[in-house]
Amino acid sequence: MTSPTRMLTTAVLSLRVIYGVALIAAPARLSRRWLGPDSQRAPTQVALRGLGAREIAVHVAAGEPSGSCLRPARRSQSPVGRRC
């Protein structure tokens, strides 16, 4: 059975991933209130899509089980890390 804390954490992480997907799909629409007319500009939308991708990556990684086997990369390997 899952604890209430784990369920709440999973819900928050899921919402953050959905927010990241929405930023990639419709950056101008999501940022209109906090960026105003600049949200329609192409360079701003590129940055917002990057923010969306970051939200997805960070919050999917945060949802990984603590027992997962992601190890830090060594100098001779890719900078991302490796799985067992």
C-alpha cells in the first residue's frame, strides 16, 4: 500500500510534468499573464519551451524510485550518468 505522502508527492510531480508538456505545446498561452505581450515573441517561446523541457526532466527524475541504479558518470563516460 502507498503512503499518503508518496501519493501526494507523485501527484505534485505529475502535475509539474503536465505543466512542462503544456509549456512546450502552448508557451504563449501559458505565459501571457506573467510575461504580457512578450509571450508572443519567438525568442521568448524558445526559452519557455526550454523551461518546459527542464520541468519534465527534473520532475520525471525526481519520481524515480530511491532504489534505482543511476550512478554518477565517470570522466571517461557520457556526462549524464549510467544505469546499472
